[in-house]
Amino acid sequence: MSADGAVKVTASHLARNAYLYVRQSTLKQVLNNTESTARQYALAHRATALGWPAAQIITIDTDQGRSGASAADREGFQHLVAEVGMGRAGIVLGLEVSRLARNNADWHRLLEICALSSTLICDEDGLYDPGEFNDRLLLGLKGTMSEALCRHRHRASYADPPVMPTMRQRIGGGERPWLRMCGIITVRRGRPARRRVAGSDRAECPAVRSGRSPVP
């Protein structure tokens, strides 16, 4: 955490609790993406580094296995919003925006309540004050990106690919499977050799046609 970020934390914030929100979208992710879950729980160390004692760090993980597309079925998120609204939260921590909400309406509702109650928001990238214009703008953009990813049905959020098992599957020398699908890799004597995608090949490459990687 940068010194500039730490300056945003005041005695008023530290007098209230720190709330860490942990969520995976499906039970399959909960069981298989254990590294991502561990990263989310480890964010509690960020709160400790900012000055919150362990006794004041409250973890909300009751929404495990529930989608962030709506707050309707997420009791944990609803409880978090209520705690912020009652002025009990000094900071809300989540690995990334998509852990908190993949719906712009829910996300901006939380931002507005945080701004009114002077509650900070912290993710893996930094520390933000929703009451400040620049921070609010950046958080709004993060929320828009999160909803867009959800609408396009990406199975991995933008912060998860390094640890998602589907992205770490390897073939012949450590390359990702979709590279072979697109003809970007040929195997010679059991070892992968890169080649450029030619014009005719590009037309057949799903990554080129759609403009995104065809991650299963």
C-alpha cells in the first residue's frame, strides 16, 4: 500500500470495523479455485497493515457459491450494505470489484452509501475514498468493466486468470490449450514451436474472429 493511500485512513475510520467480503460465483469455483479463495482471505493482512487490529476485521463469506449478478440472493452482501449504512464500517475490502458486485446498480448503491458514511474501499490494486471525485470515477469504471464481463459470460474475472485452473492447464511444454486450437503452436518432436497466424488461419481462429481468447 502506497503512502498516499495510507493517508486516506483516519482515526475515524480506524474507530470502526473493517469488513472483508469473500465470494466465489459457483460451488465448482469454491472447490477448485482454492488459490483465488486464499487470496481473498489474505486481504485481511491489508487491513492490518493499514492499522486495523485483528479483532476489528470482520469476514463475510456467507455468499460463497452465489453469483454477483444480483444482490437479491446474497445475504452476506445485504448485511455488508446495512453495516456500512449504519456507520459501523470504516473500510470494505474485496479482492476486486466483481467479488462485491457484478451489477452496476448494486455497485453504485454501495459506492453511494460508502461516500455518505465516509467508508473506504480497498481491493488488490489500491485504496479508494468514494467521497473523492477521482476515486469515485475509477471505482465506477471498475464496476462497468465487472458488469460487462458478467454479461459476456466470462468464467474468469479479470483478476483471476493467473490462478484459475482453466487458465493454467498446460500442454506440450507449458503452453495454453487455446493456442493450439488457434494454430498458434505446432508441435515438433514433442516440443512446441510458435508460428504466426496467417491470413487464412486467422479466419478460422476463434480468438481472432471474436477479439477475445476462447477460454473454456
